Amino acid sequence: MEKTLLEAAPMVMQAVTACISRPRPHPSQNELRSALKCFEAWLFILPSNNLTAIVPLLINLLTPISGPADFDEEEFELAAEALEEIMSRSALAGGTGTKTLTEPLLLWFERHGGTIVENTLKEGFADSVSRSLCKLLTALGDHSPEYLAANLASSVSPSPVLQEPISTPLPPKSHLIQTFLRLLLAFTALPGYYGVDEEESEMTLGFWYLFQEALWSTDPEYNEDDEAPPRAQGEQGNISRAVYSELVQALRRKVVWPEKNILQPWARGEYASWFTTQPSHASGSLSSLMTTISYIVSALSDSDLCLHAANSLRSVCDANRTALAPHISAFGELHAGLVGINDTEKSKVLQSIASVIQALPPEEEIPPVEAIVSPVVSKLYELLQSPAQLPEETRALVVQQLQTIAGVARGLTRTNDSLLIFDDSPDMKQETERMRRARQDPRVVRLRDAILDATRRTVDLWCTDASVSDALSELCKAITSLPSDDTLLSLPAGPLLELICLASQRQLTAVWLNLATMLIIQMDPPALFPTTFKSVPSPEARGTVLNAVTALLQSSLNMFGQPGAMVDNPDIVQAFFISMETVAQHFTTIFYDISPELFSALLQCAIGSLSLQERYSLVSACTFLASLVNRTATNDQLGDAKAVLVQTHGRNIMYGLLNGLAGVAPRSAMVNLTELLSTLVNRFPLESKAWMSEILYSPDFVSSKATNETKEKFLKTIFKSGASLFYLIVAF
């Protein structure tokens, strides 16, 4: 297939080029749109030489037709979008193509970008051309942060590949880049308030983080005849400080809360919570609420309004549960009349009804909960057992049933406020006891068992499907809870954790690892009511987590052992170490109960991750190692395990850590690496001093700018004065 597409690519590019090369203004906007959409669809297969030929044509579509501000909005948007796609997902992505892509765009920005920004500030709002320019600036910033940082103070002129040669001398790269930064700053500092007056300032924020990291990790380009590197580096520092000083001033203004006279006419979200502000004895307050409910319900039968009505009903019912509970019979009639409503909207309506049911006494919740959930579970069983329908149709219906059960579970949840778990008032204790008794009702027990069994069957059949995985994730989040917030439908974390481990063994994803993290926390819940003693997980919970950790380690380490797997899947790496850090926080001793080989493989993986270039993966590995060291060192039950950790793995952790600090890891992760170093030094000072002395002077240690004198001073200062490690490491 790939060979066939490559053979067809020249013909496609010929057709696209012929279309976008036509005289401007283009005689057919629809034809131009179709051609560029076709081009974007082929980007993944096109080689770079096909792309370099079309970039000048796209830049030409950005250029004004006659006057300096005569931009064709349609052509501008289409060309800008195509260039953004080239910079993000083509053979020229990731900073490549500086001569054919980066420098030509910088030249265009220098000539025409200021005009668009001036018009934007003059008019007081960003039109379609201005918004497209902002996206294009951001896309180039994401594409070429290293180039921009390295040439921030460069006096060298660019040598771009252009459609037509330029006779006049080109300005130096520093001038082009500083113009680019001024344009971005102008969008960051747009007058008005984000979300109300403008939507563009937020687009630029991610670039400033990338640019800062690039400034830390790149050396400035300089002219060998005119400048020495220290001078170029000094100029780069001065310019970057000036840029970020302006950025800080702009952000300070943007985050200021509006004046009262500006804020007063703004819309304040939803009216759903307004009814809760009315006194319960106020004349007509309840009738107003029920009139509103009736008005919303009447719109459910209109196909154009149904979705909006379902969302409104969910908001109103959630905010006014107690006031609506006496009218539960009316909601029973609503449930009976849901026959003609689409499943998506029906799930929202059922969540609304569940919100009202939650305000009833626990024992009175049982009949209505059974009435609305049992049909959904029965339909899910039918879908999982019937092969009559096509897989795609079955999958969509299975997802819908899972979402409906999750919606009902969310509706039954009393609160998401974790502070309320410490409420030990008599009323809370009485309510908790009533819920415990209601949960033991045979009808509810059967319903929970049916939901768990249906979930198990779904995992067996569909756990590798992305849409089903997301629906299962939402269900698990909605239907599990801390003991203080149990509902009639709340499922125990243990069986669900076993299902998640089974799913991760079939296909490891960040979804399953994040769910495992949540469920592991629930296996060690806080005490139901405040106590002077720390709660200890039960032996059953500990056994379940031990099996889960073993399964997760095996599936994760097998995947990470494949070449390039950790680089290509940063979301999975991050989720994995967050999960392991959670185990270290709640079940530290389990790491020393798994096989020594598996534990060693885990630590080797974590140490290797300290040199990853993706920041979030590296940070999660740092956090895991720091938690493991801290928890092991402070646990009196782990005397022998502490010795194993220090003697077997301590030096390796220090070696990977120092390698990262010496420049292997990105500079943005310095703070996290410093915290890990601080943990090792504080917990194992004598061993750390010996390890560092040996590693820093080892011939196989990564080369860095630090001299032997600097290393010696670094060691003495750390272990002598307890100075701030962060500033010491900056000097190192």
C-alpha cells in the first residue's frame, strides 16, 4: 500500500501545484480548498522534496494581492492551515527544513506580519486573517524553538530557498527572530480579557515555555570573524531577558481581575444554581423550579433541542436535588416517557433523575434505582451475547450503555468534596449507617453483581478498542468511591483493579494505568471517621495490590524493553511511573515482596528514564524514585530492604541522576532531578558522598563543562553547608 501511494504521490502533487499556482485571486475558492485538503491528507506519505517545492507557493497565497493590507481571507486561512500541517505532521516537522520553511516564513512575518497586528490593535478585535496569523506564528514557534534560540543574537544573514531571488541584502537572523517574537508578544498581550474580548492570547502561551527550554539547551550561533562565543552568549542572554521581561508585564496585566463596572454585565454561567439561592419558604420559588423543569422536559421531544434540553435538565437537577426530591413521582413519569429519545440524550436524562433520587433516604432510593438501571444492564448483556449485529454497531451501543450506567452512578454520588470524608457529625454517621444497610438489600446486591459481570464481559471482548476503553474508564471513575461517599451502585475497587490488569496485559495504555492508579488509592482509603491511629490496608487489599503490581510491571516492562518504546509512548511512561509512585506512597512494602528480578528491572527502567528528553516522563520517574527512597528509609519494617536498596541500587540511581544533571536530561527537569538528589543526600548522606566522589571523577562519566575544581567545590559545598542544591547545580 505504501509503495502504491508513493508511486501516486507525484501525480497528486502535480495536480495540487497546478491548482494553487493559478493567478490570484484564485478563480475558484472551492477548488483551492479541495486541493489543499487533498494535500493535507497526503502529508504523511510525501517525501520532503515534494514539500519544499510547494512551501513557496503556499507562502505566496499569504501575500497581499495589491495593497499592503489587501489579504484574501479565504486564501490566507487555507494556506496558513496547510503550512501549520506541514510543520506539525510531515517530513519537515520537528525543526527540519530551516532553509525551505523556517527562514522563508520569518521573512514573510518581517514584511507583512506587522501590518496585520497593527490592524488588529486598531480595530480592537482579531479577524480571521489575524487569528490565522496567530496560529501560524505559534506553529512556527512549536516547530523551530531551537533555531529561534540559537540565532536570537546572530549577525549572520539567512539564506532561504525562495520562489523568486531577492536582490536587496537580507537582514540578520537576529532581526527576523526578534520581529517574530514581537509579533507573538503582541498576541499574548492583546487588549481585553481572554474568553470575553479575545481568544488568541492563550494560543501563544505554550511557545514561551518551549522557547525558554530551548534557550537553556542551545548554544548561540555567532560569526567567527566578528564575534567570540562569550559575546554572542551574552547578547543572547540580554535579549532573552528583555523578551521575558515584556512577557511578564503582559501576563501580569492579562491576569488582573476585571473592574466591577467591566465585570457586571458579563454572563455568569448557568441559571441552574440560581434556584438554590432562593429561601425555601419564598413564595413561588418551588413552583418556578418545577415550571422550569416542565419547560425543559417539553423540549426533549424536539430533535433540534433535545441535546440542549438534556444538558439543561442535568444541570438543574444536580443543583436542586433536595428541592426536587419530594417530586420524585414526576421524574418516574419522565422515565416512563423516554421511549422516543436518542440514547445519548437518554443517558443524560437518567443522570438527572439519579441526581434527584440521591436526595431521598437510602432505603427509598432502591426501587427507582433498580427501575432505571436494570433495563440498561439487560441491554448491555444482550449486546455482549448477540452476534447478530455488525461489530461496529454493537461497539457503539455497548459504549452507550456503559456511558448511561456511568451517568446514573455520577448522579447518585453525593459530593466530590474530599474534605467531607472527615465529617464525624451524628447526622453523617446515621446517614452512613443507613446507606450501609441499604447496600445490603438483595435487590441492590444483585444489581451490582450484574454490573460487575457485564463490565468483566466487556473487558474480555472489547478492551483493545479505544472507544470502549474510554467508556470503561468513565464507568470505573463514576462507580467507585471512598467509603464516605458510597452509593447503592458503588463497586469495590479490588475486582475492578483485577479487570484493569487483565486489560493492560492485552494492550497497555495510559487509560488502564491511570485507572489502576485511582483504584490502588482506593485500596488504602482513609478511615471512615477521624481516628488517632493510621488506617492499615487489609490483608486482602494488600494481596490484591501485590498481584496487580506484578501484572502491571510485567506488561509495562515488556513493552518498554522494545526499541524506542519509551520515546514513542511518553503518555504511557508517565502514567506507569505515576502508578508506581502511588504504590510507593500507599503500599511501600509490596515492592520488596515481588521477585528481586522484577524489582531490579523496575529500578533499571526508572534510572534509564532519567535521561529521557520528554519532560513529563522524566519528572514522573524522578518522583517515583524519590518516593520509593523516602518511604523505604522511613519505614521501620523495612530494615533489610533498606540495605538492599542502598547496596544494590543506590549507586546506579546516583549515576543516572548525575548524568541527567550534567546535561543528558533537558534543563527544564533540573528542579526535579535536584529534588531527587536532595532526597538521596538527606536519607543516605555517607553513601551519597562516596557515590558522588566516585562517579564525578569516573572516566566513563558524561562529559560536561564542569572542571575537576568545580566538581570538588560542588561536593564540598553540598555536604558541608547544606546550601540550596538548585543554585549549586546551575553552577555545576
